[in-house]
Amino acid sequence: MDKRRKRLLFRCWHRGTREADILLGGFADAYVASMNDSKLNQLEQLLEQNDIDLYNWITGKFPWPANIENEITAALSTFCAEGRHR
């Protein structure tokens, strides 16, 4: 695995809140290795958001903002809604 993907995996698993670590880390474990550059860019953009907002968006408490919503946010929401983050 290249350095960029390893760095993204680390960032997904070390967010600051355990809830975000589990949701993002599980998703990253499942998909980062197969993501193309565009999707990696989207994930990097997503990781710039704070944990509380991310948790609320991922769990569907609030809708994703239009400037963040993309293929990765849709896949992440589906992944977590299906309980595959465990």
C-alpha cells in the first residue's frame, strides 16, 4: 500500500472520538486500497471536517452539505447504515 493510502487509513482511525474512528476506520479498511485518486481526494476533503459534524452526517441526523456530498459520502453513509463498520 502506498504512503498516501497508509496516511489516510491512519487519519480515519485516529480522529479523536471513538465513534468517528469506528465509522471512518471501518470504511477506510474496506475501501481505501481500491480507491482511485479522485475518491482519495474526496476522502481527504471529508477528513478536514470535525468529528461531531461527520458523525451527524454519517448517521443521517443531518443531511450532508452540498459542498461535501459526493460519491464517498454516499458510500460511507450506506456502509455505516448497513452496519458494516463493525
